[in-house]
Amino acid sequence: MHLASLTIVHDRFPTREAYPFDLPLFQQTTTVPIDAPVTLFVGENGSGKSTLLTAIARRAGIHIWENQQRSRSYHNPHAECLCDCLDLRWTAGPRPGSFFSAENFRHFAELVDAWAASDPGLFTYFGGSSLTEKSHGQCNMAFFGSRYGVEGLYLLDEPESALSPRRQLELRELFSQAASRGHAQFIVATHSPILLSLPGARILSFDGACVRPVAFEDTDHLRLYRDFFASLVR
């Protein structure tokens, strides 16, 4: 365990009229318990999971790879300010780590290829070959398998998006093994019932007035999948 808890300090909100500060969830949540080696954020699209995950990364000083060439027609000046409203409590001081987003990872893989043009040995850190020559799922798993053997705090935004169910099971086992060794801590925003079923993980629901713990058996994701598959075999 590296990060023990985080507090949302409402007095630092620059506004309550613009995203993300207009979300009732952030206005009514004060303490978010991060008391397990693996913490899973679950909730509907737009509930604030990825926004909080990104803010934690920025507050912890963890770099977020982004495609700087992307342009937007509208810029929200408050979109990146939530990190300034967080207090992080560490067990033994800040730790390095990484932030994974399926949306931006391909850009990172292309950068690794560019760097490896002058330093081919760089590929040894990512399974021995170019990440871009693999499928999206293989590329992601090669990164996970190499990176999470190193001590640190790891934040992942929907890592299951490019993974088959079998690969999701492999990632679930990777989380379990890394967490049991004590060197790695994970905070993951996910929609995957497979990842949510990880024994010992703390699940935090964003579907409500405030962030709250929820048991795997009580998640909407499990209920929806269970009801759907049950309807097919009647």
C-alpha cells in the first residue's frame, strides 16, 4: 500500500457551475477510502470516475501521456483543476507510478517506437518487440506485464477496452499477484465484471449522491450481465 486515502477539499473549488465541480458527487463526497492494494472505480458513463482518476494522477505527480496535436473547439478552463482540490495521504511518502488510458496508449506506443530507433534495447522493457506491431490487446498486455513488476502506484482508465475476456482474466491475475507481493498498488476505473470480481479489491461506486463502497454482488454491472445471460438460456 502506498496511497492510504484521499480527501476532496470543497473550499478549494474554483466554481460550482462548471464541470467537474458541478457534479453533485464531487460536491457531496469528502473522503474517498483507498484502503486496499486494488481499488476499483465503477459507475455509469459520465459519473466522474475517469475525472477523479486523472486528478489523482496529476496530484501524485504521475505523468499522463497525451496527444498534444489534438485540438478541441471548446476548452473548459476548470477541467484540469480538480487535482488542486485533492489531499493525498501516503503510507510512506509519495511513490512513482504510471497512468494508463486506452484512449492515449497508442500514442505512447508510437513514441516508444520512435525512441527505440536510436535505442533498440528499449524494447526489452516491453516484451522484447515493438508495441505497435502487436494487436491492441497484445500491446496492452505486454505493457502491463512489464511495467507492473516495478514498485509504484498504478492508475488505469478502462484497461479492459481492448482485451478479450481471456485477457481480462490474465489482467485480473496480474493485479492479484502484483498486489500480493506488496510492491504495487492499483486504482482502476472499469466496466468489466471480470475485473470487478477480483477477491479482496475495494469497489467504489460513483452511481449515487457520493462515492461509496459497494460489494461485487451488489454492482449494477454484475446484475445486468447476469440478467442478460439468464434471458438467453430460458
